[in-house]
Amino acid sequence: MLSSARVVTRPLLRAQTRSYAVLADAYSAVGYTRKGDQPLQAPKVNATVSKSESGITIASVDHLGPVSTLALVVNAGSRFESPDAPGVAHFWKNTLVRNIAGDNIVRTVRETELRGDTLYTEHTREQIILASDFLRDNLVDAVPLLIDNLFNKQFYPYEFLQHRPQVIEQAAASLADPTTKVLDSLHQAAFRNGLGNSLFASAPAAKALKRAHLNEFASKFFTADRIAIVGHGVSHDDLKPLVEEALAKYTLPKGSATAAPSKFRGGEVRIEAGPKAESHYAVAFPSLAYTDAQYPAALVLRALLDGSKRLKWGNPSGSAGLLASAATPTTSVTAFEAGYSDAGLIGFYVQGSANDVKNVASKSVSVLKGVASNVPSDALARAKKVAVVDAESALSRGVAVQEIGKRVLASGQYLSTSQLADAIAKVSAADVQKVAKAAIAARPAAVAYGNLLKLPYLDEL
């Protein structure tokens, strides 16, 4: 047994060299050195983007692993809903997997389970996603399964009626979470319509929808130019012929539908939750779209402000981010950023004691104003590293296919994490200041949730 450990001292090494002492056999110490920072680039993967004969975009990223994800990404999220049919994107998400001609949902679910695959649907403000995770060899089964379900015109009345209570229950369960409720309302305050449309179909909205609304929405937005088939961990040479074969039996309409650009307007929403409810207060400012060449500066700005999530058991507000100075022992503050195809949000989220919210929110606004005039060089260097780490760690397989899909639909190109890391490395203090100045120059959007008698109004910050 080791009864004690010797402390080995070493002379100072030259700049950008780190030395670690570890115990080895016979109580000896071995020194390990690392010179400079690790490269930002991940190992190169095979990324390919092409078009099918029908006009659908096919994108693949092959990391040569055994597990694959395939997703059909449709540019038809909640922002495209009409005032006459709110909630139709949420409803469509729930009904994508159903009985198909010559087969039924029981067989679909059972065969998926027996293969060990997953089958799921999701939706965002801009996309509806139908996806599956599977072992690499099951690509031949996954491609026709997803395509047949997406373009399935068979839709019985009883299927529509079965999904209505599910949609209502999902919306109620999601919006019961204060954070989800606040962020959904924050988009409404910021954009009013378009990106301001709720992600969820409320009970009155779901009850008002008819199959005709869903069919009209699909005929308008489920068109070849708005669909991307994305494979992650998939060979493009294997994927494309399977897609062409599966699409051969369908005649896809050519789309002409467009949506008005979402404009940031600002405003305020206040949600009463009772005198004993925990307080939530979110403030958002306009930011950049992910299609903007300067978008990496918005990612760095968020990382500059936010220091949370660096330690599992650390302070909820972190200690390294600039917003940490605004937090109190009972009230945390974190930064958020959301980029869309033609607009973006950046801001901060305060959570905790109602008595501290006004002070914390006011200090947070002052911090953002301070960034607009000065960005410390050491803080900028840290923020760049944080932005790269956060961008990479957020890309699970499911999220990765969404990111690839939305980018190839918007620009026809795939932006790898290596390319994003290179772009982040080139961000200057002036770039970050420019984003911050544009943010504070606009009228912000805010949502207060909790005891409204104690929470400040936006003009009081």
C-alpha cells in the first residue's frame, strides 16, 4: 500500500507547455508535457451533397462508424403556419408514422423493433423531421420506410382523430415546464408571427384543425425543393441509389411557397404563476441568422456572456462568463442564442428569487452594454474555446442531421464542425462588439413568469 506520495518539483517550463506529475511504480514520477493548444479540427469525414432526379437534396456525412442516422428534413416548421391553421406543424409531426397503402403501422413498429432500430419524429420552428437510428447494414430498410411514410397519402379519419388528444396532451405537458413556456412566449414577443408562432398546438387550435388543413399544408410545403434526406454515418454511394429507387414511385410537386421574413420587433409578455412560484425572466435582443457570414461572432458573444455548464455541480451561472458578476446566491443568470435562416436571438435568462430579478436583469443589461464598448482579450480567448466545445458537444446524431438538413436547404452546403471551428477562431473583438452594439440598439423582448407583482417591467431595467 502507498502510505505517502512524494511531491516532485520541476523547473518552470517555457510558455504554452504544461507539465503533470503522476505516480508510477517504485514511487517514481513521470513527466508529461503538451506544447501549445490542441488543433481545432476533428478527423476528416466524408461529406457529400447532391440532388436526386426529383429535386430532393441528398446529404451525407460518413464517419465510418457502425451506427447510422437517416432523417428526412422538411422545411415546414411552425413558422410557416397560416393564421387559419395554427398548430398544423405540431399535428403533422405526430401523424407522419401511420398506416401506409398495403401495410399498417403495427408491422412498421414491430419490424423496426425487431431490427433494433428507432423511428421518431420531431419539429422545430423551421423544420419537421422524420428520422431513424439503425446499424449501418439496415440502410436498405430505413430509406424506403421513411420515404413511404413521408409521402403517404393514405390518411383515415380515425387516424386523424386518434392523434388529436395526443397533440393536446403533448402541448400541455411541454408548456407546463416554465422554461419551455417562457422561451416559446419570448419568440412571440420578439417576432409576433412567423418565428413567433408557437411550437405547440393548443387545445383550441388542435380541436379546430381538420384533415383538409393538414393536406393543404403538405401540398404547399412538402415539395422537392424543401426536403433534404440526410444520412449521418452513411455512405453517399449507398444512400443515393436507394433514395432514387424509393422515390421512383412518387411524383413530387415543385414548390413555389415562400414565407415572409421574420422581423424582430420586441415587446413584453407577462405570465402570472402565483405568489409562491419560482421567478423566470428572459430578455432577448436581435442577433444574426445562421446563414450570415458573421454568425460565429454571435456564438462567441453568447460564450463570452455565459459561464454555465462547465462543471456539473458548479454555480448555475458559472464563474468565468461576464454575466456571473450579475448573479446572486439565490438567483442565476445564463445566456442563450438561437439562430434561424433569416433572423436570430441572443439574450439572458434569469431564474430564482423574485426579489433579486430586477437587480440581476439590470446588471445583465449593463454587462451586454459593456461588451459593446470593450471585449477583454483574455475573455475573448476563453469564449472562442467555449464556443467550439459547445458547438461540438451539442451535435448528437439526432441534432447533427437537423443541423445538416437546415443548412443544405438554406444554402446547399454543409458546414462541418471543423469549418465552424476555423470561423470561430477568426472572430475578432470588433466582430463581437458589432453584434453587441446591434443588439442593444434595438427594442428588446422580455417575458416575466411568476409573481408579477414583484417582477419588473421591461422599461424598468
